[in-house]
Amino acid sequence: MEQVSENQTRTFLQPIAAPSILGLYGFAGSTLILASHTAHWWGRPQDTVYIWPFAAIFGGVAQFAAGMWAYKARDGLATGMHGTWGSFWVGWGILELLIATGIAPQPSGPFPAFAMWFVALAFITLVGAIVASFENLALAATLHTLWLGSALLAIGEFMGAEGWKILAGWVFIASAVCAWYTASALMFEGIGKPLLPVGMTKMAAQEPEVAPGTGEPGVAKGQ
């Protein structure tokens, strides 16, 4: 769409769908599969070789791309969270590939180097969860369970304690379900049928549709 003002300035508008639909689905699918395996719902330890290609592409590449589209949509929260977790899934996929090909040794017992991944993820995601609490309770639930699961898994990897890892798996499953719900709500909202409530806060409801300070008509901030 093109708008021409009296001084003949041209503004080209490029509306995009909510990037978090793809990002949250990518996260939900990958997390549910790996977390249910971590929680011992199914499979054998060596079955991660069948998980990482899906997780690296859907949870990694697709989610990271959603983060970059969220950047274009002026959504700092979605940019930060999808960019962070998309990068994690790509990195995890590379790590599993190195292990599967024998380049990196199969870890056993305490794994502090991997635990530090989740220390960083927990602190970053905690900030995102706090920010989301001011806007969208469904997204806040996704991120609060996500940082908690990361913290629990970090403890499990530091100690080499399987019980902590299993508990983390259960919490990650809860996060995946919340992410699936939030993405589904955004999809329904996108077709004008907001069937699934997300607990939008009063602060978020009062925000202008156009991002403040952009000076660009039709440029909306959105997940």
C-alpha cells in the first residue's frame, strides 16, 4: 500500500502476520518432544539423534526467523525471546550432531559446560517473563515455566542428578503447552476470531496500535 501526502512524501507499508505464531509453535513442538523424552515419557537415551534435526530446524531456524520478523514488527520482547531460544535450538542441534558423529564425546555424569547454557537462558528468559507479565498472561505463563525449567535443568546438569532433569522435563512440558495455546490464540486473533483468551492486561489494552515514536502510519507493534 502506498500513501502520498501533500508534499509528495511516499510511505510504503508492509504489514506482516504476528511472527510469534511461527515462533511459539516452533518452540512448542520442539520442546514438547525433547522435554517428554527428558521426563522419561518415552524412548531411549540414544533417541535424541532422531530429535535434533526436527528441533534444530523447527525450534531453531524457524523460531529464529520469527524473532527477526518480530524485530520488524517493533516487538522487542518477541525478538529477544525467539532470537534467544531459536539460537539455543540451533546450538543444541549442532552439539548433538557432534556427539552423534563422534567428534564430541558422549557426556555422562555432571556436565557443567552444558549447565551454563541453561544458567544464561534462565536469566534472560526471566527478564522476558517479567516483561510479558505486563502484557499477556498466557505468554507470561510460557516464559515463567520456561525460565524455571531452565534453572532446574541447570541444577541437574551441574549435579549429574537425573531426578532434577526429569523434574525440569515436566516443567518444560508445561511451557510447551502454554506456548501452543498462546500461538493458537494469536492465530485465531489473526482471522478476527479471538476465541482463546490470553489474559491481556489493562496496560496492554491501553497501548496504541501504532508503535509510539515511529511516525509511520500503519506500522503496528505486534507479536
